[in-house]
Amino acid sequence: MRDIIRMIVVLGVLAAASGVLLAGVKSGTAAKIEYQQLKFVKGPAIKKIL
């Protein structure tokens, strides 16, 4: 019983750590992704329309 609880706790800690890491990567790259979307996707589309 004790081993099961320990495994659950370890899995929970690993899941929380990976979630925090993923959130950090997303917030760190959000500005660059937005810039590239404007430059390579929306910009040419607007120029094509106008």
C-alpha cells in the first residue's frame, strides 16, 4: 500500500514539473510565435488582398 502511494506522489510531482516547464516554454516563445505569424502568414495575406 505504501509503495502505491509513493508511486502516485512521484507521478504527481513529475506531472506538475512537466506542466510548469511546458507553461514556461509557451510563455517564453509566445512573442516570437506571434511575430512570425504576423510576418509570414498574415502579412503576405494582407498584401495579396490589397
